[in-house]
Amino acid sequence: MRARSSIVMAACLTVGLTACSTLRHQSGDAAPAGSPASATPAASAVSTAISTAPASTVATTPQSSGAAGGGSGSSGGGQPSTTLELGPAGYGALKLGMTRQQAQPTGLIAGYSTNGPNPSCPQARLSGAPTGQGVVWFSPSHTVVAISAYGSVATPQGVRLGMTGANMRRIYPDWTALGTNANGRGYARVPGNAAAEYRIEVTNGAVTSLTLQASNEPCYE
């Protein structure tokens, strides 16, 4: 009998005073020990009281978003953000070889223009990139042939603007500068895409330009 009373009291603490009154009234203590009816009313009352408990008594805990930093943290509103990588085939849904008509619906380019340094090769920029950065080049046949990084945009292997040239060369040991061994413009193979290359410039020992481009792009040196 004490065991059943303890269960009832625990239920009281869980669902509140109104349910307690119901439980005490229907606890069935006067029924003979061992009688099937002795447990049924209490169990029924507990079930009824819990099922009718106000929804506000149920606590919810929001899922934690990732810690901010390195471009892989959370965005506003507690929603995780996704950092797009430059390579091996493009930048997110924007791919080398896409026509303008295919590229624009991705939402990743803005400012399409033929007023760039090479009028036969139209230019756009990556959405969100400052003017003059994140340049997207289109060939004379209007297909994407080059995508330049900006800000914290990095390759899948971790090369990004501002990285030291020494660290970049450890990641892409085949990079060869057209200037000195430490500085200048050079090219490296793109892991996973034999038809593309990384055009990487190093100035004063740091990466200052990073572009994923088709190996046969015809728009600039």
C-alpha cells in the first residue's frame, strides 16, 4: 500500500494540485489487498491527469547552432550557415562551363556586364562580393570560365586569400610561380578536376589572388 501511495504522490508532484485531488479521491485504498480493482482507479487517474496537463509544463530546448568563426558558424536566427568552397568544379551550384542562362538562376552571381577589361569576355561577380572582387568571367561563347575568391572563400584543401605563400605551397606543392619561387603568379592542379586549375598570386609572401579557372580559358593571361 505504501508503494502505491508513493507512486501517486510522485504523480501529484508532476501534474499539479488539481490532479492530486483527483488522485487522492480515486486512490482505492479501501479496496481489499490483491483485488484487481485496487490498482485500476489510481492508474486511470494518473493517465488522465498527465494527458490533460497544460502544454506549457513541457519544456523544450532549442538545438544549439555551431560556434561562429572561420565562416562555418551560425547565421542570424540560430540557423547554421553553409560556407561554399571554390572547387573542384565551381562555387556551390555555380559551375565552370555554365551559360549565363544557367548561372543566373543559382542566385550566386550579380552585375553581369560586358564593360570589363576584355569586352569579348563578359563579367559578373559572386553575390555578396564587394565591387571588383569575386569576379566571374564568361568566355566569348558566354560560358563560365573563371571564378575568383573573395573574403574567406577557400578551396576544399583550405587555401584562401591572406594565407602565407609557404602554407599554400605545402598544400599545393606543384604550384610554380612565373616570377620568383616565393612571389608572383602561378598555377596548381585542382584535385578532382583535371580540366581546371587554380591561378594563385603571391605578393610579399601572402596569397593575394585565388581563382578557379578552366585550363583553356581565353580571357586573360
